[in-house]
Amino acid sequence: MTERLNVAVIGAGYWGPNLARNFRASAEWNLATICDLDIERAQGVADGVGGVPVTSSLDEVLADPSIDAIAIATPARTHHPITLAALEAGKHVMVEKPLADERHRGEDMVARADEQGLVLMADHTYCYTPAVLKIRELIAEGALGDILFVDSVRINLGLIQPDVDVFWDLAPHDLSIIDFVLPDGLDTTSVSAHGADPLRTGKACVGYLAMPLAGGAMAHIHVNWLSPTKIRQMVIGGTKRTLVWDDLNPQQRISVYDRGVDLASVTKSASTVSRDANISYRLGDTWSPALPEREALGNVVSEFAAAIREQRPARTDGEAGLRVLSVLDAARRSLAAGGAPAPMILDIPVRSAA
Amino acid sequence: MTERLNVAVIGAGYWGPNLARNFRASAEWNLATICDLDIERAQGVADGVGGVPVTSSLDEVLADPSIDAIAIATPARTHHPITLAALEAGKHVMVEKPLADERHRGEDMVARADEQGLVLMADHTYCYTPAVLKIRELIAEGALGDILFVDSVRINLGLIQPDVDVFWDLAPHDLSIIDFVLPDGLDTTSVSAHGADPLRTGKACVGYLAMPLAGGAMAHIHVNWLSPTKIRQMVIGGTKRTLVWDDLNPQQRISVYDRGVDLASVTKSASTVSRDANISYRLGDTWSPALPEREALGNVVSEFAAAIREQRPARTDGEAGLRVLSVLDAARRSLAAGGAPAPMILDIPVRSAA
Amino acid sequence: MTERLNVAVIGAGYWGPNLARNFRASAEWNLATICDLDIERAQGVADGVGGVPVTSSLDEVLADPSIDAIAIATPARTHHPITLAALEAGKHVMVEKPLADERHRGEDMVARADEQGLVLMADHTYCYTPAVLKIRELIAEGALGDILFVDSVRINLGLIQPDVDVFWDLAPHDLSIIDFVLPDGLDTTSVSAHGADPLRTGKACVGYLAMPLAGGAMAHIHVNWLSPTKIRQMVIGGTKRTLVWDDLNPQQRISVYDRGVDLASVTKSASTVSRDANISYRLGDTWSPALPEREALGNVVSEFAAAIREQRPARTDGEAGLRVLSVLDAARRSLAAGGAPAPMILDIPVRSAA
Amino acid sequence: MTERLNVAVIGAGYWGPNLARNFRASAEWNLATICDLDIERAQGVADGVGGVPVTSSLDEVLADPSIDAIAIATPARTHHPITLAALEAGKHVMVEKPLADERHRGEDMVARADEQGLVLMADHTYCYTPAVLKIRELIAEGALGDILFVDSVRINLGLIQPDVDVFWDLAPHDLSIIDFVLPDGLDTTSVSAHGADPLRTGKACVGYLAMPLAGGAMAHIHVNWLSPTKIRQMVIGGTKRTLVWDDLNPQQRISVYDRGVDLASVTKSASTVSRDANISYRLGDTWSPALPEREALGNVVSEFAAAIREQRPARTDGEAGLRVLSVLDAARRSLAAGGAPAPMILDIPVRSAA
């Protein structure tokens, strides 16, 4: 067995304890330290995982040559400076979603990691759940056929965040999943965002994102902090089958419906009287694959270690994070323009030859 | 008891038999004739309700002085000419949704009916279901408080219509309901429509409509012909309570959640550090009102008779139909503009003094 | 095409109209007459299906040589005399469930039909639904393995019947289905019935039936008139898979779970310390077969015609009806004995060689 | 503030860690030690709650005069000897369900605690959940009226226990809840038990319990280790309303239906022709009370402390545990008698005057 990698968790707020627990439980990692400006909060997290050193000094962490990597779970606006400092110090970096608070900062982060030859990983946790891994696999093997539409709903009574709107709070989940499972990832040209702030909180609490996908397909996301009921559902329609992922139904998270509209030779018949005759329904079986019960974040930290050791991009690398960020950036511009579609801008730096 | 009114049903296709059955069962109406260009189809409907005269001549129907009113269940593009001819002949008119296939034609219909002092009613059947009547009542009495958002989903594996897209096929239901239950009706300034036609059928099969409402609120509609699962759900969020209408759950169609976000003095504290402290959750009881089981269309034909007898607009009058049509018109323009918001145009003719 | 068979429907109450409609719609049958002591009620049913002769005289019906068969939808206590008279007159007979109100009368009916060489069919309508036909097929082909248990729940707010308790009103459905789908039918030796009449109506409104099946398996039925929620669910557990039939879920009526307990070499290890190690779980996929939408009663009348023409017992013949009746009879005795198991008595007359 | 009470947790298996965590978190208690024959297992639990002394010697625990109370989470067959030794040593005792493995041992335990004037509490955890506390409250205040029936279902794919059957494993939950919420507790005269062991494991894996309650009412419990789907539902029907508790629906655990059968003057009219007219349906509103999210076991340890300090029986005292045990005992006799009802034997010792 190779030696364990040393990691520091930066940020002891909401997500930090989960990172700490999973690094601690991993055979790949040694959780070297927990860093937070609030040293007591850091200590609280350290106590929860059984005696890990703490510090309030990021400089100290980065100056420590034994540290191989850091995992950042701080507010989004700090991702850029912390990541740059860490890369400068030669550390691999995993960043909480969203990658940054501005697209150009994300681009900067990806470019720097690339220059340094270091791993920059986006912690898109959902992508490592058994359900999403299965969805990706099913799509990759062609079980759904060509993708026709993706409709994602993520709504519940949610805490109104002080610094971000509902798009930046919730949609990164849906976006990172769509980017992960579709063969071409988040391949859109423009984003239309419609939001409402009916409680006058200063930010959208109800939001909708519409994105055309290649081939006439479309992705749509509904995020909402004001819904009394909780729904987390994604429908992925394909030419062969349609998949419904209901994340709140542990007994049947994924259903694959062999139902759909069959369009025989539509092109030919579109203008003929007999056109209707070419449309038929398929009402086939429904199938729900068994899913293992595994904690996604355990898979995340394993992938981070593997990417470092194998000197390859992580499955959800900085570029994946940047694609998500670019959609959020376009959404912000669309909102500012009253809902008009905003072009998706995605400047991914060319990876220099190794 | 006053004498029965005589009505002719025009069109013996999908909806005509339902109209015929309900006029036949009503104590207010005498179903005088069923008219369809295809006389055999008319006869089929007549047989189903027990011996009603049939004809293939609309002129004949309109020339008959004993006929008080007609109910039109023909394709949308024929609504305008049939209605105008009927109004010209002094008949009251009920029209299937949508009111017409073009906004300006709907305006014309409303103006003509107004000039003639005749009833022009939109058959917005859903508005007469026990569920929607109850929703309207609850909102009117203030049970929900001010409306924050409306989110409507109407999706299932649907027949791809030869002449209309999914917006014109399904959204009139949602639009007519929203128009009916909100205190100010469909009071929007612009419509953004996003559609997808991934099967290359020549029309959108997946569609989303976003509309700002007064006071920062928002309405959104999702219609879809390609979904393997069937959902008919509308969420109406208010400052006091939120209502969920699940039309496919006969055991609990309407749920009123006394849950929400309470924002104490948001205006004052929006820029203070203590702002978060002013947000709190209400997790109160849920309540589901009992609903009578009644056929909506029975209520529709009663309302048509009452409006004629009382010389008043129907609850869902031509103007309501025109508001729905105006949203569809704006949606068409938004689609053509790639999803950019299109202004809502609504020229309702001034009702001349009686 | 052979000539149509002539049938008379006896009884124009709750079920009669459904029989009339399906005989009327069948290409196998000519609905010759509708017979009810209340001639107006008979006329009402006749009008509903479009002009069928009516009569209030059963004798007249039975004396008519053109009548091939009768379908009885009268109260259970009249099934025996009407059936006997009809068999005497050489008519084939289909009887509403339950076959009779007393077991010995049912035996008599089966024996007489056998003697006369006439078809006696039990109208176990549920057995002809697409769902139950599929369940029978799945069990027959071994998809579930050996049957371990059957648990059936049929509860809702039901009309308290004037003449029968909840067992006789609802359980015939469950019993006839179990008899139909299990390879050995309703093969039990005793029945325990537990009932409650907490409203003092003079009959059980809440009921439970427990029946041991061959091989250590067990069937259990819960019927209830007092439940505010409606449940119609049957679980059939097998050694290989378990099937859940939820008749109120049109989107997924049947689910086949490849989940269960695997007991490796239980016999050998039952007394060893390592026994636990031999138990393991299977958490496999779930599968929901597509079902056609077809009216069961249409299949029933077709089967009645086929049995007559082919001179063979119907799939749900008098003996099937008698097995159901025998369980109800044993349940009655168990109830009278305070819930003690009552032996199942089933004297099926030996069918004489043709 | 009074001083904390000292408690030892006996048994570090499945339930012990939960007890340890809750005693540790309570302001009423000092978790003094964790005792298990397997000292490593005890240490594991101690580590999980942060440094609590461990021991493998029960004698040592009982000899320690600073220990006020013990909480027993060992196999059922050891409850009697441990409890007796602890009472002898002057310790208060809380016991995991079931109280003991034999009814007479439970009686002995209750009698000894009574003699010693010490608290003997049954850890009926479910009774301290917000849902069950609310149900008890609703019944107590008359919201349901008189109780007509209780139907409880607790089924899922469960571990086949090495030492107990499905009745002893699962039914104590249902029984303790029924005992807790009904005004007269588990007031039955006999128990009928029907079980199946179709996998030949040597014990029932599927089980049904039927118990008459006072006034013609009835309780029924279905427990099952072989069900692929998980259901935890209790229906409590009353003369006024019916309550459904679905423990797996966090969004609406409790629903109170104002639906039912109204029987006007049944006694008078039972034999008259007009009887049917006296039955009518109530289809009123449904109401779902908000429930706080609180861990039940925290309430359990608080109640244990309060009972000790206030020198009163716990809300779920030894006698409650004994009532549950007596039903299990009767069920065992009924099973042995092939399902015949077995009389409920309940010898609760007279509490001697203080």
C-alpha cells in the first residue's frame, strides 16, 4: 500500500464536518489539520472526528510541506484567492460548489491548476451517489437513446441564504448532475433565467433555468426556497426510454420507462395527410435498478486521491466546475436582462502538453 | 320554472359528446340539434344521448329562430367565423378553448358579442371543477395571503396534435385556471416561452412559460407531451399559506400548508448584520378540504344558461378567453424570438353602456 | 362465424347494467332480454344499452327455447333457486359472486350443472383484469418461485350492506383472485375469521381472514368498510421474487421485486451456530410489466361463450365459485366460534365421464 | 439545579449506543459507565460518545453506590436476572422491550420493583415520538370519539432474528403504542395469532395478531420480515374521525380524516325496512397536525429521570411492559394451539401502599 496523502480541510462551517469525517474514514488519506478563522469552530469539527490538529492560519497550512492537498469548504467568494494561494504552494485542491463567485475567477483557477500540473477538483458530491452513477452508466450504454429533454425540480422550504440567490444555492446540484450524465455534458449555447423575489429579500427565491441542448433537446431546472413540499426529481427523456429519478423515494429512486412516442419516418410524412398514422405509442414495462447504499462523499475523496496519484483530471474536474459556473454566470446576465436568453461563455484554457 | 333554452352543439369530435351529454342532462337546456360536417359523426353523438336531431348545415342551425345559443367544439381555426356568424344571427355563443387561433380574431369576437349584447362564454371547464372553485374561494377569502408564485405542471404521454403545439394544446388549461383563481386574473406584462421539438415534429412537444405577476410574483407553467409519468399539479404560494393541488390524487386533491418563511421587518434590516435573525420558519398544520364530486361540465352549461337569462357576462366570459389567448399569442412571439420575453398585448374593447 | 348465442340478464340492480352493456358489445352474444321483478328498473337498463326487450317473468325467460344462457345478478340468496330452474330448463348459467348464500346450495348447483352437462360459470370479474391475468401468468411460469405468503387488503369507506357482512361483501374478490392465481388454487385446510362490529350494525364491518396454505405458506385478507382511505393491495411473496399489486396505482399496478431473504442450506445449518451466516439479502431490481387497458367484463362474457361452444368448464367455473363459497362458509363458522380456526369443507362432486 | 443522576448502560449491542448517546446528551444524567461482557464492544460505544469508563463486570456496576440507575439493552432472556440483581442493589431500572422473555418473569420484575419502591421503566421508545404523543393527545381529548378499530402494519425486508420470531421482534412496537394511546390501554381478553414459516427457519416470519377490545372494537397487527416494501402504518378508527399514521411519510405523518359512517339510531331501526336511510356518509376535511422534530430517546431518558426524582411510575412503566408481554405470551399460546384464541393473562401485583 502506498502512503496516505495528507489533506487539510479549510472551512469548518456546514460542509466542513462532512469532508473531515470522510477524509478521516478513508484509507487513502490522512486528515492532517482543520483550518478555520474561527478556531473554536475548527476545534468542534476536530473533536467530532477524534483528535485532529486545528489552526486558524491558512498560511501555516500552505507552508507545511507535508500537506499534499486541501479541500475548501468556505464561502464561494473566497474560493479564488484560497485556491490560487494553494496552487502557488504546490497543493492539489478540491473546491466546494460553486467553483467561484465569478466566471473569470473560475477560468483563472482552472488555468493556474493546469499550468502547475496540479489537480483541481470540483466537489460535485451528487455525481458520486449510486443513483447518478447509475444514470450516467445507463445513458452511456444507450439505454435511453438520444436525449430529448431534461427536466429537474429541486424545491422545498429552504433557508434564505444571506449571500446568494436560489440559483446559486441550489442549481449547481442540478447543473453538475446534468453535466456529469449527459454524453456531451452541459453543452448549451444560451441560458434563460426567470426569477421571482416576492418577499423582497433582495434576491430570487423562486427560479427557473431554460437551456437549449444540442439536437433540439432542452434542459430546464426549477429551484425554489418557498415550496412547502419537498421535491427532488429529474426526468430525462430519450428516444428509446425515459428515466425518472426521484431522490426522495428510497424504495424506487430510479425508474426507467419503456414508454414513448414512436415517430416513424416523420420527415417524409410531415406534410402528408396520413401523418398521424406514423405516430404510435409505446407503453412498455417499467424497470427500477437496484442501487447500493453508499455515501457519495466517500467516493469523492477516493476520486480526489486517485486523480492525484494517477496524475489525471478528476471525474468532476475544474473544467466541470467551470461549466457549471458559466451557466450560473449566464443566468445572472439573463436575470439582469429581464429573462432574455444570455449567451453561454465558456473559455476553457487549452491544457498544455504534459 | 322558466322555459328551457334551445342549444345546438357544433362539432361532434372529441369534446362534442361531452357537451351534448351535459346539455341533455340539464334542466335549463333543450338540446335541439347536433351539427357536424360529417353527418354520421353527428348521428353517433345523437344516438349516445338518445335521439336528438342532427344536421350538417351550420346555416340551417343559425337560421332557426328557435335556437337560443350554440356551443362550439370545432377546431380552433374555425371558432372565429362560426362565432361571428352565430352572433350575427343573434345567438349566444359558448366556445371551446382556445377562444381562437389568433389574438386579433379573439378581440374581434369579444367586440362583436359586446356590440350585439350577446353572451360570449369561454368553456374553461376546469374552472368549474370543485377543486378550482374551492381554490378561488380560498384565495378570495385571504386564506393564502398575497400570492407569491404559481407553479403549474401538466405533463404526460400525450398525443402529438397535428395542428397545434404543446403550448396551445395544454397550457390553456393552466392559464384559464390561473386567470380564474387569482384576484387580478392573468395580470402579466410579458411572457417568456421556451420550447423543444427534439423529435422534429415541426412543433414544440416540451414547453415552459414564465410570466411575471404584479408585486414581484411569478407564474410558471410546464407542459409536456413526452413524459412517461402523468403529473397535474399546481402550487400556489402565498404570504400566509401555500396550496398544492394534485389533480390525480382523488383522496387529497387540495392541501393547504400553513408553512412558510416569515420575514420580519425585512426592509429595515436588509443591510444589517442581524438580518438572518429576522427570517423564521412556520411549520404549521396541513389541511385538506373536502370536495364534492360533481361534473364540471354540468356547472358550465348551468352558468351559460344563467348568464343568458340574467343578461350578464359568464364567470368565464369572452374576455377571460381573450386573456388566455393573449398569453398564447405572446408565447408564440417569444418562441419565435428564441425565448426572449414578449410583451403581453391585451386590447379588450370597452364595453359600451347598455 | 358461428351464430350468436342468446343470453338473458337476470337482475337489473347494481351489476346488471354492466353485464348488459358487455353482452351487448360482444360479437359472441345477442342480448335477448333483461329480466327484473321491477319492470321499470329492467326498462332503465334496456334503455341504457339501446332497445332490448324486458320482462318481469323469469319463467317466461326460461320457457323461451331460443335463450341459450342466463347471467344472474340478483341477491345471493336467490342464486340457488334461479340457477336450478335455469339448469332444469337447459340453460347455461353465469352467476354473480358469491355463488350462493350457503355452501351446500353451491354444492347442489355444481352437481346439477355437472349432471346436465351445462356450463356453470362464476363471474369472478377481477380474474379477467389484465393485472390478475398477468399475475397468474407470472406465477405459472415460475417468476416468483414457490409461494410463501399472500397478503390482501381491500379497505375503504364502504356502504354497510343490509344483508351481508364485510366478509361476504368484499372478500369474494380476494378469494377468487387467490384461487385463480395460485397454482393449487384456494388449497387451505382451515379458516380463522376475526371480525368487529363496533357500530352495532348487527354484522362485521371490519374483518380479517387467515388461511394456512400448503407447504407452510399462508394467505391473509383484510376487508374493511370503515377505512377513510382506500387501499386495494395484494402482496404475493415467493422464494424467488415478490409481487405487489396496487390496483389504485394506474401508473404502476404490478411491481415485481427481486428482493428477498436467501436461505442457503437451511435444513443442514438450522441447529448450528453459524446459521446466521447462511441468511443473506437479495436487493435486486424492481420490474413493472406493462398492462393493456381492457375491460375485464368483456373478457368474462367471451369466456362464457367460449366455454359453452367448446363444451368445457369456464376458467372460473362453478367449482371455483364453490371454493370461494367454502372459505366464506368456514369463515362464518370461525366467527361464530369466536375466531377459532374452522375446517374448510369442500365437497366437490365428481364430474361424471362425458 | 439538582445533581445529575448516575446511570450505567448494560449491553453495547444494537441499542446500547443510542442509549449511551442520549444519556450523554441529557442534562439530567451522568453516563457513569458502559458495561458489556465484550469489553471491546463496550469501549467502542464509549469512544463514540467521548470517553466514558467501561467494564465487563455487572457486579462491579451494581456494587458501586454512586450508580443510581441502570438501562438494560441486552438480549431479552437476560432481562429478568439483571433486573432482579439491580433492584436488589437498590438501582432504578429501565429495560429494553420486551420486558422479559416469559410473562411470569415480567410479573416477578414488576412485583420486586414495587416492593423495593424503585422505578421500573419499559423503554417503549415509539411512545415518546412526536407522532405518538400527538395521537395519544388527540384520542384523550376526544378528537376521534370512541375507538372502533386499530389496524397496524409493520412490514419490510427484515433480518431473521436468531432467537425470536417476527411477533417478538416487531409486535412489541405496535403493542406498546396501542397500550399508550388508547384510553384503557391494551384492554383485551384474548389474542389470536396466525403465523407462517414458509422458509423453514424454525420461527414465524409472517405474523398476524387479532385482539378484541372493549365495546366491540378490535385491534389487529400485521408484522412481516419478508415484505420487499416497507410499510409502517397504523389506522385508528373512531366514531367521530379516523386517524392514519404513516411513519414513513415525513411530510404528512398523521392525517385525521373527518370521514365516516354515521349511524342514526341504529338500535331502533335495525330491523326496519327504512334502516338504510339511517346510514349516511360524512366526507369532511382532512387535517394533518404539524409535528416537532425531536428524538424520542431524549424524551425517554428525561422521563426516566423525572420518574425517579418524583418517585412516581414512568409513563411507560413496568406494568405497561407487562401488558405488552402478556399479549406476546398469549400470542405464543395461540400459535401453539393452531391459531385458536388464547386468553390474555395479566396478573399485575397490587402496589403496596407507600
